[in-house]
Amino acid sequence: MTQSAIELKKQYKIEIQDLADKGIIETENARFLQNLIEKSESVEELIKIKALGTRYQRTGFHFDVRFEIAGDNTIKYFKKNQELSFSSTGGGGHSPAYSGR
């Protein structure tokens, strides 16, 4: 393995850990990707493994951005936005152009 590949391994492992620290990918997924990086044998393999941790690649792996901390077991409700809500006119769900025939 070349020196550049060894340096790339170090860089990619740090970048994957950064994604986990920011909550972009799960910690377990980051460990899995770091293990794959460690076992890679070429720069091409490293690039493909790194792509797995990037959510913009179509790889079959899908890492969702996490917006909440899981485990608090509470139900969260959204506040109704009047500007985006539909108003009911009592017409049974038909459009105003509907004559009922």
C-alpha cells in the first residue's frame, strides 16, 4: 500500500468520525465504515467505501440526517400553520366548480 493510501485511510476515518459526531450517520455505521476503511487494500476501495458514508451517493446504503435525539420516548406534535392549512367550506370536499350532478 502506498504512502498516499495510508494517509487517505487516516483522513477518511477522521471524516467518517466527524459525520458520526455531528449525528449525520449512526455511530455503529461509522464504526462499520471505519473497519472497512482499515481493511481496504487500494485507493479505489477507499474511495468507494468513503462514498458509502456520503448520503449523496446512490450506493444502496442510506444514512438519514438525524434531527432529534432518539430514546426520549415522547410524542412530538407540530403546531398548525394556518397559511399552509386547507380550509373546509362544508362542501363535502368538492371543488367550488362542482355542481353536485
